[in-house]
Amino acid sequence: MKKISAVSVSLALLFNATAFAADGKLPAPIEALEKQGFEIKGEFKAPGDLQGYAMQYQGQGTTVYLTPDKQHAIMGNLVDAAGKNLSDAEVEKFVYAPMAKEMWQSLEKHRWIAAGDAKASRIVYVFADPYCPYCTQFWEQAQPWLKSGKVQLRVLLVGMLRPDSGQKAAAILMSKDPAKTLADYENSKGKLALQKPEKIDPVIGEALKDNLTLMDDLGGNATPAIYYLNAEGRLQQHQGMPDAETLNTILGDK
């Protein structure tokens, strides 16, 4: 997933309510955090008579605990007597699980070309540029999984490596059978001559633009940019050609 900068507020920082005006319904320390850009994603009861908040800041989840007097809040992880982190589950539930679902739905809604069985139990998305040799390599190495029927690969074409990348991508998407054209092109190792359109269909052009924007939003800055869900349903990202071990992690058992 997208790499983000560390939260600018120390995890041990104590917020004093007297420094902020309590105009809203939220306790002043929580309201102050919202003004700093933190978003409340969920509330929960925590041990020690603490009110807990799961919050998100620049894509990163954290927990904040309001003291019983509601005059202070402590940001960071809560641990029990055995040292177990009690905050992770709350961040996963309120921040990362919904985030993964939202991002996955965004991938589903964009324009992609499918390769493999539509009923496959595992779906993997990959952003690919027609000039990307590593995209072709990933395509080749994914074939055993696609042929097994256990994986469906969904290719989101983008134009980013060369000035005419967009034209090549559009040529594939504007062909009579984009899935076959893509397969033929990748199987030829990019040597298949494509009929690059003089004018790109506006719908296709917008789709390519949207794909590139989504790739950027998801933190992708190189192709192939690969996205999949792990066993816990968390969205995972890998950029570049994966090694053999990572390939097995991404595509699963054959």
C-alpha cells in the first residue's frame, strides 16, 4: 500500500484540553486532533475506564485514548500486563479493513482486461505499461496460475514509460478483442505490431487517465504495480517483478 510519512505527533504526546476551545460535541483533545487532520474512524471502550478512538492520518491508522476526566488524550498503543498490544485489532477493524475494501472496490470499478478464469478464487490486479519488459515477464510467469483456473489476472493499462505508451495501450483497449490482443502482445514479448490510433476514443483516453490516477493514489510509481488481498483481507502491494517466493505469495498455490 502507499507509503506515508510518520505521524507528526509523538505517540507519547499528551493533549491538554485547556489549550483548546471545546465548542463542538467531541471532547476538546479529540476535536483538536481533527483540526490537525486526524479522522475519527471508530470509537470503542478500552480497559482502565478509557474511551478509545481509532483515527486515520494520511493513510495511517492509530489509536487515541481519552482519559476519564476528558481533559487529556494519549496517542499510541495500549498494552496489557502481558505486553499484548490491544490497539492493533481496533486499528485493523476501523481503519485498515474498511480502507482495503474501499481501495479494492476502486480497482474493480476501473477499466481492466481479464486473463484467466472468471470464477477463479484469487484475483490479482496489475498496472502495466505496453513498453514495460517486467510486466511481460510477470505475465509470462503468471501463466501456470492462470491456466490452473485458480487465479484471474486483471490488467489495468497505463501510459507512462514513453510518449506513445498511451497510444499503444489505447490500441489494445480499442481492438475488437482486447483480452486476445493483450495476450498476443505479451506472448510476443511486445513485438506484435499494434495499430496505434491517430485519435484515441475519448472514453478509452479517460479510462487510461483514470487508471494512472488510481495507480498514483495507491502508491504505485513503477510498473508492474501489483495489488492483491492477503488471507486477512488486507490490500497488499508489490512494485516491480517479484522474485519466486513473492510470486508464490501473490498468486498462491498452483
